[in-house]
Amino acid sequence: MKTRVLHWIAIAMITGILGACASSNSGSVYSRDEARRVQTIKTGVVESVRPVKLEGTKSPVGTIAGGAVGGIAGSSIGGGRGSMIGAVLGAVAGGLAGSAAEEAVTRKNALEITVKLDGGGLVAIVQEADEQFNAGDRVRIVENGGTSRVSH
């Protein structure tokens, strides 16, 4: 019973840590470094919008946390040498599962927005799907030191 409670506490901690690792690729979120910088504005019309996925983060946090939980869980199997083998196997399996869980938890829906620029040319920008865009919408593209975003 006590081991089961520890497992649930560890899972809750991992979930909280993974949530804190998530970053934003929203058109409405700026990093601190982007503040107070000159931005170039281009305007155009949305030609097409395609739903895509942004892959999740792949930091060592998920692997380490999963390995710790797996090692603890594995060590409760058997006794003596069996406990050590269980801990090692549990840590390896937990590390793999933790890494996969981190990527899945932090994966986001996004849009590939293709814009026909007023001055000629065609560009495509991928950003989180937190704002609605439709073909024919007038939009502006904000460029800031290699980062671009589409907004209404």
C-alpha cells in the first residue's frame, strides 16, 4: 500500500515537471529577448491553412524522472539480487517511458499558414493553433530577428 502511494506521488511530480518544460510557439507569446526590439511588418492574404503538429520537448527531464520512478518500482520486486536487477530494468524501462511521456504531453496542435505577400512572394509560417486563420484573411507577418508570426 505504501509503495503504491509513493508511485502516485512520483507520477504527479513527473507530470508537474513535464508541464513546466512546455514552451510556447504561439503567435501571441513573445520571449523576454524579443521585447523592445524593432520588428518588420509585412502584409498579405492567407492563401491556405493546414493543421500540423509541433513535436513535444525531448529534454533529459522525462528520461531522468521516468528512470527514477521505474527504479523505485523495480526495486520492490523480489529481494536481494532480484531487487537490484528489478531496479536496473525498472530504471531503463522507466527512462524510455518517461521520455516518450514528456514528448507526448508537450506535443501541440499547430497551423501551417501560407501567405501571399502584398509585395509579391509566398511565405509559410508554422505556429501554435491558438488563433483562427482562413484562406482570404488579411494578415500581417511580424518578423523579429529570425522569428516570424502571423496575426490579424
